[in-house]
Amino acid sequence: QVQLVESGGGLVQPGGSLRLSCAASGSIFTTNTMGWYRQAPGKERTLVATITSGGSTNYADSVKGRFTISRDNAKNTVNLQMNSLKPEDAAVYFCNLNQFSAWRGNNDYWGQGTQVTVSS
């Protein structure tokens, strides 16, 4: 019903920057939350940052001051600007959209993920 496609991942040196983008399509409601999560091998998927359709943001403590999430409601896109990258930031980053449907209830949709590698 909702499709999310991430882009922008790649290899970057410690201290470098990357910008991730996610484009959503399908049955997207006006009120929703989009965000980024990440998962390293052998670890659980964890929240990186979220942003509501109203613009309220939430960040994991580990990325505060380094990452910035933004969105364009008209285009149904969300971006993650990642600065001062650290080796521990390396993971597959997943785009997420959460919305409520009167028919299906609360729903989470996920992209396929984009790899971020931080290495010298």
C-alpha cells in the first residue's frame, strides 16, 4: 500500500558526511511520521530520527548534534543529513513511515534499506 525507496548510502571516511533520501508513494495520509532506523549486523534495529508531518523531530542520543532529519510533505520525501560520521554509525539504514488507517489501524512501512559504511 505504501512503498519507500531509500538512496544516498555509500562509503565515507570517519568525520565525513552523507545525505540519505527516502521517497514514499502509495496510500499516504496527511498525518504521519517518517523516520530513519538503522541495523548493524547481529544487532537490533534502532531508531535514528523521526519527524512528524507537523515537523516535530526526535533523535537518538547518539546522533544528536550530528544528524538532521527533514521532510517535504508535498513530495512525501524525508532526508537524513549525517555529519561527523563515526565507525559506529555504520549500518543499513531503513526509511520508515507510520500512519493510522481507520480500516487497518496503525501501520508501519519500511524501505529495503541502504548501506552506510564508515571506514578509512
